[in-house]
Amino acid sequence: MTLTPLRAYLLDLLRRTPPITFERYMEFCLYDPQFGYYMQDRERSGVRGDYFTSPDLHPVFARLVARQAVEMWETMGRPRPFAWVEMGPGRGWFARDFLRWASAMRPEFYAALDYVAIEPGPRQRARLGARLAEDQLDAKARLLANLEELAPVSGCFFSNELVDSFPVAVVARIGGRLKEIYVVADGEQLREKPGSISNSEVAAAVARYAHDLDEGQRVEVSLRAAQWIRGVAEKLKSGFVLTIDYGELAERLYTADRPRGTLLAYRGHSASENFCDAPGEQDLTAHVNFSALIDGGKAAGLTLAGFTTQERFLMALGEANEFADAYDPGQTELEKLQARLKLKRLIHPEGMGNVFKVLIQHRGVQALGLTGLKYQRDEQEFRIQKPEVRSQKKYTKRMQKDPDGGESG
């Protein structure tokens, strides 16, 4: 147990108040304005952080996504401006690499581009602005604190590993009944305690997506994800929503292969289920229920364009020029080999390539023929394949934490 400032605060709070739901506890851990993990001025990803993301590995990830962005822009008739709204920009590597590529390779697209980065943390926003300024790209990007600050736009809303960071309710079948997990103070420790379901929406989500739980099985419910996709839809006049994250459709997510659910804590590139050990000093994350995003988007006026794996998405975008985007001018053969190895990590089917999924939704535009969806697997194929076991996520994170992967910056 680590005596973090947030732990001290929560212990004091819970000695004076009733238990709080795990969802509320996770909200404190990640987004408390003073002590929350995502609100602090710290390196969260990369070698000095707690995990790796795809943009950390190599610029080819942003370059290939930028190719899809150009195609979306052309599909919409080349509007000016074309808004690219990145939600959860992290360290800024994706924004930097996306804008660099667009400026050099598609200047007409770059001229039409209105790049918006939404980052709630003021210190993180300042760091992002400074990073873009290093490449004279800060004038091309608008930095906002939240979605409410953005007027409705035409373009694309993009996120990479954002939805997995939303607080989740945790529900378990105990003694034949559904119970929600709460957090209580027990002496100098925080611990979990089952209680009644706190919210009818949580119960409804379990009934809809995870109704056949075994005794002792735990699942996560993200009401925030459904709220988020509705909020995005309200801000999209026409265009696309491109969501990349680790997760599954509900029928493959809530299975007996995951008796403990998918929730994990990450600290120093190590995963654990010690969720109460270091509040505010470790990441808490759960797999995304893409069925809920699809259903929530449909209810808000978004149409499903396609759902595929990161492997198939990137392969489709890169094959036309044989992944030339992985290389920089003047590279040696050794540097090219290193670039290919990093690309392999992004698309390997037993790692990031299959665990990470790509969801594209659209409104007011045609989405037929998007290159990134060329090799998409339909929902029937996802249903008949054997669900990946829980250890797959841990295997993937071990791949991501390998320091040999380095940083893109």
C-alpha cells in the first residue's frame, strides 16, 4: 500500500461518509483536479511512463491514420475547414506526426485542416502546446479543455485509447444476485465491498450486454462511454467518428474466459489488480464495450461504417505504397529495420494488432469504400471466433512496455 495524497484524502472522506461506488472511486483516482492520475504534470506513457500507446512506438501510426483522414476529407467533397478533433491527445506525438505528414505530403489537405485537441488537464494542455511549438505547429492546432467548448463541426472525431480510461462501475454475481462493488475505509486501508446496484442504468446495461454471469464473475459497465458518444454525435454536423481502443463487442467481452473482468491497474509498465494500492499514482483501465458505443451512436444519429482490428486497418492503409510511411528520408538500413520492427508491433495479430479495435461511425456522408475498412471482419465472424483470454491483454501490455520500442520523439 502506498500512502498517496489521494489515499489520505479518501480515507478521511470515507470515515465520514457512506461507501462510494467503484465508479466514483475511479473518478477520483483518474480525474480529481488536484490528485488525479490524468490531471498531474507527469509522463504517463513512453519509457518514463506506465505504459506505451501506439503513437509512442513510431510515427507510422499517425501517418497511416492521416491517410485515412485525407480519404475522409475527399469523401466529404474537400470541405474547408475540415475539423480533425483529437480527444485525449496525451503527450502530443500523434498530433505532431499527423500534422508533419499532412504538411509535407498533402499540403492541400493541411491547408483545409482545423486541428482541435481536447485535453482537460491544464498542465497537460500547456505541455502539448509547447511540444507543437517546437515544430512550429502550434498555430495550426486549437487546444480546448472539454467538448463543450467546441462548436458543431464537419470533419472527424478521433480518439486512441481514450474510452478505456473512463470510470466504470463494477458488478459481480454474488450468492446468485447481482451486486455492485463499492470502496470503503478499513483502518488505514481502502478495500472493496459489495453492495446493492446504485443506478438503474448500470443494471440495465448488465441486463443488455452481460446478462448471463457465472457465480463470482465480475464485469465492468461504462456509462461514461455512452454519454461520451452522445456528446460527440451532438457536435458532429457531418463526417466521421474514428475510435481506436482495446476492447470487443459485448458477446466476446463478457464471457466466462474473463471471470475477473478486464479492469487492471498499470504502474511502471507493470499490470496488477491492486486497484486500491496507489490511488492517483497508477492508471486504472478496462476494455471497451464496442457494442455500447455502436448502440449509443445509433441512438444519437450515427451510422456504423465498420468495425475491424488495428492490424487490418493499418494493413489496408499501408499496403498501397508498401508501408513507405514507416521510413524517413536518408535512413540507414539498420534504421529501416528498426522501423519495420516497430511497425510489426503495431500490427502483430497476437499483440496490439488484434487486441486493439477500430470503430468508424458516420453522419451525413457516405462511408462506402473507406480504405481502412477494406479487410474488416463482420460481426458474424467476431461471434464465431474463440474469445481471447484475459492474459492476452497482459501479453500485449508486456509487448508495449518493452524499452526497445523506444519513443517516437
